[in-house]
Amino acid sequence: MTWMSRLAGTAILFLLATVASAADPVLQLKGHTKPVDCVAFSPDGKRIASGGPDLTVRLYDGKSGKQVLLLEDFPGTITCMTFSGDNSKLVTAGYDPKGKPAGQWEGIVQIWDAKTGDEIRTITTPRTLEAVVMTPDGKRVIAGGSDKNVRVWDVKTGKTTLTLKGHTGTIRGLAIDPDGEIVASASEDGSVKVWDLSSGDEMHSLQQSDKFALGVAIAPNGTTLVAGGVDSTLRVWDLNSGKLVKKMTGHEGPILGVAISPDGKSVASVCGLDNTVKIWDIKSGKELNSIEFANKTSPYRVAYSPDGKRVAVACFDGVTRLYDPTDTE
């Protein structure tokens, strides 16, 4: 999906939803002139990065919210990002539309020094990218998008080491286990596939629904996977057996993204149609909290802080808002 189609979809959301925020944000990160498409915490919590279609990536101090670094003049929208496990690198991914008709835009992965903003490496792909992760040791970058493949690169050489094939739709989300041995991919074909990064073998194909799967996360215990998508349902899977453990319902529209807390006990899900980020207890499936947004803000992505005390929500009005996930007032 291109940014134009995202924009059209969000415009419809504006007409359908009008709610007020149930809790005040503890911090607001400003500076983007267009919607925020992605947000990520550094593993030590000292930095928060965000990016989107204004062709910039901004890094903020995790405590004060002050902008500390600006990366600009990207060729196209930044759709996803992640930090390396040692906090030293920031990986961004998206697409370069220059010189290509819509639907044939090239994907681009860029690796940056998270402290100085210096570009370390650029990797291009045949089509747009929608999801990116990095192995905890920082040695491999994994991304997927509209060419329906999951690609693995060696960070040092920039060479492709694996291409994981099997999806029949655009890949919308990726998650990696704490050991860096397994990656899960959520696709518009409705499935979440689980891959062994050593062999490249497909371990499981989890049928999330007959509609698009958009977000996926793996718990810190490495045995629980949570996914969501267009059918408005969160599903909890056992990563070892591939069996469905639980369903959680309550959203009134597509679940655009999911994030699991660092203790593995709760999961946050974001829905732009009902303008909420919901917090769920993974074990019981109970909804613990619902953070509501005014329609002009429209939440799009969510990420947990490393200490679990905050969730960062990337919003359509160009602001990233941080909330206490336990605050219900």
C-alpha cells in the first residue's frame, strides 16, 4: 500500500470517529510536518526515533522529549525503523519513488550511526518495504514489503544471505525472537509465517484470518506470538507448536500494529478506525485499558518503552504521544 492510499483511508476515518482522549500524554514529541508512520525506542530507553512521509527521521531524548538529532532529505517515505541491540545503530526502511511509476517503487534500507547521524550502509530492494527488524547481535537486517519476500542481509557486507519465500501478499509486519533465531512475518495474504533464520525453513504458517495480517510481535519469553489485522481480532499463538491459544476482540476496525510489554504480560494494539490504543492482559485476554484519541490525531503505530512504563503512539497529526499504559483517567 502506498502512502496515498493510507492518506485516503485516514481521511475516511476522520468522518467516522469523534472521541476525546481518555488520558493525557506524559510527553509529546513534535517536529514532523506530516503524519508519523513509525516509532521506535532504543533498547536503553534513552532515545526515541520517528519517521514518515515528510522525508525526515527525528531522534528525541527519551526522558525530556527534546529533539537531539535530525536526519533529512530521504528519497521517500520512511515506513519502519528499529535500533540495534547495543543502541549504536538506527535502521530505517521505506521506499524511493524517484523515476519509477507507482507500484514499481524501489525499497531502501539505511543503517545509521544513532549518535552522529552518519550513514553506515544503504541497501536497495526491488519493491517498497513495510517492515524491518535487526538481529539482537546487530549482524543482520531483515525486511519485507510489496515483493512478498522476507530478505536477510549481512550488515557488514550488505549482501543478501537469505530470501524467505512463501507469502502471496505484501508483508506488513515483522518480529524477531530474543535470541535472533526466529523471525515472524505478517502478510496481506492473511497469514503469519514463522521462519528459522539458520536454515531459512518455514516453521509454521499461522492463519491469522482470511483478511490482511498487519502487525506481529514476539514476547520476550520467545514462546508467545501475538498478531492482529483487518479482522479487528488479536490472536495469541504458541510459537513452539504453532497452536492458537487465545483471541481478543474489542476494536472496531483494523489493528494496524501490536507491541508486547518487556515483561511479556501485556500487549498494546492500535486501531485508527476506532481511534484507540488498547492494552490487554495476554494470559487472560482481558482488556486492561483503552487510550482514546481525538479524530484529528488518529493513532497509527505503537511501541513499548524498555521499562514498560510508557507506550509511544505515532499519530496522523505529526506528533508522537507517550502515555502511561496503566493510566485510565
